[in-house]
Amino acid sequence: MQNVKSGWKNWQLLTEKGRQIWAFKPVSNNINDHLQNVDSVPDEELTRVVEDFQFDKSINPNSGDRVYRNAAINSKFQEFTGQIPQSKNLEAQKVTDALIKGMNYYSYLQCEDGHWPGDYGGPLFLLPGLLITSYISETPFPKVHREMMKRYIFNHQNNDAGWGMHIEGESTMFGTVMQYVSLRLLGVDKNQEQLSNARTWIKNNGGATGIPSWGKFYLAILNLYDWQGFNSLFPEMWLFPKWLPVHPWRYWCHSRMVYLPMAYCYAQRIKAPENELILSLREEIYNENFEAINWPKQRNAVCKKDCYTTPSPILKWMNFFTNHYEKFKCNWLRKKATDYILGYLNAEDEQTDYVNIGPVNKAINSICIWHAYGKDSEKFKKHVARWYDYLWVAEDGMKMSGYNGSQLWDTAFATRAMLESDLGKLFPSTIAKSYQFIDHSQIKSEHATHAEYFRHPMIGSWPFSTTENGWPVADCTAEGLSATLAIHHSCLVKSTIDEHRIKQAVDILLSYQNSDGGWATYELTRAPKWLEKLNPSEVFADIMIDYSWTECTAACVISLLEIQETDPVYKNSEIRKAISSGLNFILKQQKPDGSWYGGWAVCFTYATWFGVEALSKARGKGYHDDAVLSVSINKACAFLVAKQKADGGWGETFESCSKLVYTEAATSQVVNTAWALLTLMTADFGVKKVIESGIKVLLKRQSDIGDWPQENISGVFNYNCMITYANYRNIFPIWALNRYYRQIIQE
């Protein structure tokens, strides 16, 4: 076991039905008591505590989630005491022992409610939004939280004194200005050396006028940027007829739910009052005198280091129209639009129990509710309580997560990984607890306002995180269903997810399929692809509509294939048609080199695993021409074999996602290696040495206690922003070794 720094021991993760709250020296295990006595920490003690979160990102910018893991392991860990299957083959025994050790270790990270907590940080622009919300609403975080946030931001400063959009990224204006301003809001003196160096970076790269539009928005809220320098968000667009292809209800839900509160803030021109700090910051982040800046000319000014997408001519034309409209807008129509938006925001809050869909709209919704109802309103207080659901503590400090966690997603994957072979049955209490959480997490009722506010039906679905978050996702539903079926097949628990609920899950999966045969994320694709021409974000791609993805489609196809094996009668013809269409979509997405691009993890190894998993499972069952499936599978295997590294593993960097070209990591990565091995094994790849050498990498990297190292960042969204999945380093090596055990040893 690793040494635990004393400062880490002050933090405890409190959980309840998936909800996760980090508490400093909690007075009880009650999640609602997490803020009691927090501000009574003496300064000297606070300094010592925070010093224990010094972190050297030059070694690896990804934390190992050691605060949670060490607390969980050191408090209760025991070596596996059950009977381990024995083999006369020494190599086979090594695999068996490693699997038992890996599953035993991972089982101790599971919470009593059945889910696996984990670091879901990585993006650096999230925490600043929450700090700006805290500042403008005069609702400060406790001092210990603020100090931990400072430590996190400083820990991830790059060598050139800037910050990236995510922890592995090169410095950008967006990342650097947002972190700089955050540190100033947290009370750091402008003459502090790291801030002084960051200020030099900002000014050498053109100053904050070149911050991308999301940064311009946040600065405008702080009164550090003039609203005249922001392209109109045209709140009246929400009053358009619903049949128009540009109505925002057709946007991808994350974009819809971010630009919704942004439009409210824009309509109200919300901004912090001038004070000494604001006036000083205006001098610190610009190369020109703030009052002399020609703000309308800055609307489309973006630092070259931040440009990932280029505004289309259509967007420029629309901005020309809407910016001019602002000069002549109709006040009663603007009020009608903002009233509608506020009603929509209230609905989102109620539908998600104030968790909201994600961290960006969580922060901006809070600003809107504070503005509309006041700091002392019950609505705003409920928002503030949920801020803490997004905070995570690791050895690099306190960060804001990319969601309120990845609870259901990780639990479903972990369950399937453990039950890949009979060895998983050696951990019945672990499986029972995960089933309990999966059972609890299936959404069993509909929101009263779901149709009014454009929500996809949700009964029978599963979310990415928790039922409180309340946003169902297609592939999360598929993974939840697959995990449920695996547990039922294991006969380890008494089934509480009955046939009716399984059929509801199937029904909702079928309802998610797009006309192109694929599955998107939260909803059906609601608009044509040309709507992407209106993407106003310079730092993300493909954010305007909910696209069909290889991984989402494969997950849904696999789950439906499993249902066909379990219940071949229920909606047989409809399911078979859906599977065939899904397979066609997957085949069309395959690249000439045999790979698939991964939209939600790094990257080609990830999506190729999903693609081949679905195609292989469908072979020989009459859903598609087997010869076509085999050709596709063989191409994928050839692609992976060509990418195998000298040590037998595989490794990609995040640049595979942003550059759309397979980009080699300096060393093999256990997560990429596991995905590649899962692919080759499900494909029945014939050259065993290729698989054996990859298995050896997983065995060699495993620690004595059964963990694997946290290596490169493995998650991504919208092509250009990376995100951490701390549990992947355990889930997928376990899954790959378990499949190897089942295929090579058990059989």
C-alpha cells in the first residue's frame, strides 16, 4: 500500500445513493453535515493540510485518485481469502492470480451503495465558472475549499506559465485567463510569481480580448469584458416556431442547456459591480486601456492558440443580423423570451433536483436563479447545495468534475468486466451491491414537464451518473441493461429488475435509434448536419446536434443482441431490424485503415473495440452478411496489430481525438492495451502471440496490491477536451484478463 500524506486524511468522501460529497473532517457520515465546522480550521493547520497536495504535473498531469483510494483501501483492505482455482500451467496461474488480485482490490473501492466513485476531472475551464458564480453571488466556499482550489490550479500550470483547456493540453488564452482570474478571485496577489508569469503569457499572446466566446461570456459576467464585445445570443430564438430547423430545441442537449442560461444572462446584461479587484483585473489581463477598447471589434477576436473550429460564413451572417437587431430590439418581445427561458431553467432545476445536466450549465443556471430570485431564495440555496456534488478531491487538490460523477457508467462496466468469466462469481457481495445500485439507478418515472421542455421519454432508461441527475443516455441504458442481464445470468442475486422493467429498457433503446441506423447520446438527432455551421464555439467541434456515434451504436446493438438471446419473442422483428440497421451504420463508420474514430475516449482503440464487439457478436445469427462482417473485423484486427508497440501493448495520446489521426503515446497504456486485447479476443484473432504479449503488459504493470497505474488521460468530448476516467485503469485490464481467462484457460 502507498504512503498516505497526513493532509489527505482530513478529507472523507460521503456517499448516498450515488451522490458524492467531499467533507473536511466531517462530524458525521450524514451527507448533509458536510459543511459543519469547516471554517473553524486554524490557519497554521490549513497551511499544513494544503501543502500535502503539492503535485508535480511534469511526472504525469493525471492524478492517481490516491486520496479516495488510499482511504478506502487502508481502512478495510484484506487479501482475498477465498479458494483460488489452481492450474498446472504456470502462465495460466499467473493470469488467474492477477485477476483475483485485481478484482479483490477493486471491490474495496466500491461504496456501500454499490457504485464506484472516481476522479472525473480534467477540463480546466469548469472550476472557474463555479468560482465566478460564487463571487458574483457573494456566496464564498469555505476557506479550506478555496485553498484546495488554489492548489489545484497552481498544480496544473504549464512550464510556460499558462494553462491549457485540460490538464494535458498546451497553454491557451481560454485556459490561462480563466485560471488567472480564478486565482485572483480566490485572493492570490497579482504580484505572486506564478501569477506574474501568467500575466506575461497573457499579454505576450495578445491579451484577453482574444479569449474565445465562452471566456468572453464569463469575463462579461465579471464586468471584465463589455457585453458589446459579445455576439448576440438572440434570446428571441426560443420563441421561434418549433418546426424551424434552427429552433434551439433541436440542439444537442448539452449545448441547448448551456446556451439557454447564457441567453438569460445576455438578455439581462448581468455583470458584477466595479470594485478594486475588478478595476485591477481590467489592467492585468489586457494590453490596452479597458475604457479605450473597441468592444464590437472584439466579438470574433480569438487567439490563434485557441482556434479549433472556424466560424462559418452562415454564422457570421447570422451574427451580423442578430447584433444589429440588438440596437432595435422590441422590449416586450425580449421580456417574453427571458420569461420563457427562466421557466425553462426552473424546469431543468426541478427535473434534475438542482444537479443540472452538467458543470457548465450548473454554474450559469445558478447565476440566473440568483439574479431572478435573490441570494436568500430557496431556489438559489438548493443550487448552492448542489455545487458540492461537482467537487472532487485528489492528490492534486480540489477540482470540478465534468459531471456529478460517472457512477452508473463505471458500475455497469465494472460489473460486466467482473462477470466476463466465472471468476467474477468469487465476489458475490460486490456483484450484489452493484446490482443494488443499477436497480436504484434505472429511471422509473417521467417528469411532468418533459414534453413541454423537449425531453426524450425516460422511463426504463439509465443515466450516466445518478437518478437525481435525471438525464437518460442511450448507451448508458444499453450498458445498464447489459450489466443487468449479466448479473441475472450469474444467478448470484435475487432478481429485482423484473421482466417488465427490462422490456421498458428495450423499448427506450429502440426509441433512441436514428434514421441513419445509429444511436446518439441523450436524444434522437433532431436537426440536419448543416446546423453545425451555426456552432458559435471556437474550441469545440460537433456540438450543435446529437450525432450518431460508433460507440453508442455498438453498445445499443450489443444490448439488443443479448436481449434476443434472453427473450427472442419480445418485439422480435422490430429488434432484428434495429440490429441490422445498427450494424450497417457501424460498417459505414469504419475507416479505410480498419479503425473507428472514438468520440468519447482515446480513441481509435476505444471505438474499434466497440465496433468489433458488436460485429463479432452478430456473426452467424442472420442479422447481416457474415462475409461482410468478417472482412470488416479482419481489417480492424490488422489495424490494431500494426499499432502494437514493441513491448506488446498499445498506446494513444489525446491528440488522436483532436487531430483525428492515430497518435502514438511514448509508452503503451494499460487502458488502450486492454481495449485492443478485448477487440482481438472477441474477433477470435488467430495469432495468439499478439494477444499473449499484450496480456504480459497488463500483468507486468499490475501492482502488488492489484491496482494498475494511472497513465495518460483516457476520456474526451467534442474532439478537443479531455476528461479523466480514473476507474478505467482497473475496469478494462480486469475485463481483458477475464476474457483471456475464459477463452484460453477456463475453456
